[in-house]
Amino acid sequence: MGASQRGGEVSIETVHEGRRSRVIAAGEMDLASVVALNRAMSEASSRGVPVDLDLSGVTFVDSRFSAAVGGWERELGRHRVRLELPADPRLRRLLGLRTRSRFRARPVEDE
């Protein structure tokens, strides 16, 4: 077993299995959880194997955590990271925002 961050009802744990690594998050995930997620995902991805990110035990998610999940998807590629989302449709919808492209401002033209 790898790194584990626990605080109250929040847990982010890294488990190494043969040809995969697994990061398991449970509880309320917010900005304070992003550092632990990044540490766990960094450890898991450093092995060069596919990573399962299990969010099925997540009971709350904010936009910063969702963005961090999206960042790992972009960095590792969808072929290397597989998500297991919570059953709650509201949480699935919030985590679904991670794949939307960010707003890009148009350059200001000189008059």
C-alpha cells in the first residue's frame, strides 16, 4: 500500500497492484484535498502503469477538486487514467465539468 491522507472523514489512498495503480478517494473533496490528490496521483503515475482513480466513495466535490481530476486526465491521457465516479447524479454532473474547455478571452484589438 502507498500514501494515505486522512483527516476526519476524508481519505485519499494509493494502492499498487501488479500492472495498475489505484487511487481511492472517499469523503468530502474540496480545495484542501487537492494536495493529497496530487501527491497520490503523482506517486501512482510514477510507476508508468495505468491508474484507476476511484471516486465512488466521494460524498462532496467542489470545482477545484474537479479541475484537479481533469488536470490529471489531461496530463496522463484518458488511455492511462480510468475514473470510477460516484453514484450520486449531482456529483457525477459536477465531476463532468472537468472535461469542458476553459473560457478563452479574445485578444483586445487596437483601435
